[in-house]
Amino acid sequence: MLPLLLLLLPAAHGIAQLDYRPALTTEPVLEGVRTTSTFVVDQPRCVFQDYGNAVIWLVVALEQAASTFNNSQRPGTPETAFQGFPEPVRAYMTLNATLGSYPCPKPDGDIAVLRVGSETSCTGDVTRPTCNGPLPTPGPYRVKFLALEGSEPVAETRWSTPITLITAKPLSSISTAGRGHSADMIAITTILSILLAILLAGLVAMLFFWGSDSCGGSSTFSKPESVTVRRYNTHHVYDQPAARL
Ligand SMILES: *[C@@H]1O[C@H](CO)[C@@H](O)[C@H](O)[C@H]1NC(C)=O
Ligand SMILES: *[C@@H]1O[C@H](CO)[C@@H](O)[C@H](O)[C@H]1NC(C)=O
């Protein structure tokens, strides 16, 4: 079934099907080949040599959406915009490059890789639909390279095998680093609770004295004369013991 489809696709769309499958790189890269929001694939070196005038795009699809990706869709439109991914856009187009960016053969010492998801500055910017923004979920994803001449798709690679990102907290790191954090959190919470309790006690005490004071005095505080009356009472009470002596 699959070989049959692969034979039919180029015929149906007039696109050359190149025998190259993008893959996670085996080169040593900083930050890791997969992170929580990025992954690194090899550049397509010596793959599109027959399409010198083409612009080579990377299509990033949710695994289940790869087979239904429509090669006639244009990059830079809302249908393929990173900002719409993963809903409603199921596959976006990014990392466009001319063949000159992928010299063949690869010069010695070149680290010929592409980090998918490395561009954070354009994540929410709808004026930059071809943004190589951070991947929003762990996936799995499939990617392929698609060469366009003008707006005509002329050649494409196969889809990669499914690529799943690493998730934020592996179980092993929770048991060690996670416990240290929670101990700190408990200490801070306890201190804050005690401080809050002291504050509340002070507030209650203040209200109590304030309340008893106002009972002995006048009913309202808005009138300046009521303050005078209270002061007079207080003065009077204080004077009493002295008068008795
Ligand atoms: C593919 O996309 C083009 C342009 O958006 C559209 O005209 C065409 O009908 C689509 N084909 C399929 C099978 O959806
Ligand atoms: C990539 O595409 C964008 C938007 O279509 C364009 O502005 C930019 O010049 C292109 N870059 C390359 C290297 O083709």
C-alpha cells in the first residue's frame, strides 16, 4: 500500500519524490538533540542538487497529519502558519533556505544541522507565519523538506520517522531535585503562615480595643466633635482614681 502511494504521489502532483528521509542528527550539538520544545535534524546536504532555483522549506507536521499534508499549500499563509499550530494548523512551513545554504559536499568541520523550534522572538507574531517557533507539545512530529520553484512544489523528501520531544520532568529528577524544592516551599509557606497569623491577631486585637473604645464614646467617627467627647471621657476616667486618693 505505502510503496503504491509513493509511486502515485509524484505522478499526481508532478513532484519529484527524493529518496532521502530527514532524521535527528547524530552530530554532537549543544543543548541536546531533543529538548522540551526543540529538536535537531541534519541539513539536507546533496539532496536537492537538481533544483538550484528552488527554495527549500521544512514542513513540520503532527504525526497523524503528515499523510494528509497538501503540497499545494503555500508557505506564509494562515493555512501553514506557525501561529496556528497545532490547532487548527496541523502542519506548518518554516526554515526556508536556498540551495546555497546547503553546500555539497559538506565541508569538513561543518556542523550541518537545523534546530526546529529555536526562534522564540516570533512565537505569537502573526506577521511572521514562517516563524521557527518553539514546539508547543511533546509531539510526536514528522518533518520533510519541500522544494518550491516560485510557488510550484518541484521536489520533496520522505517524511521522517516520528520524533517525540523530552517531557519537562522525568521521574528520576523529581525524586531528587523536586524534593529539595518542596522542602524550601514548606519552610517559606510555614513562615508566611506564622507571619500572617501574627498580623491577623494584631488586627483582631486592634479591632477589639477600637471597638470597646468606640462603645464607651460616641456612635460616629465622622463628626469631629465625637472625638472631642471621647477624649473628654477618657480624661475623666483617668482622673477618677486620682480624685479618690
Ligand atoms: C490543496 O491546496 C490547494 C491550494 O490551497 C487547493 O486548491 C487544493 O484543493 C488542495 N487539495 C486538497 C486535496 O485538499
Ligand atoms: C524565507 O521566507 C521569508 C518569507 O517568505 C522571506 O522573507 C525570506 O527572505 C526567505 N528567506 C530565504 C533564505 O529564502
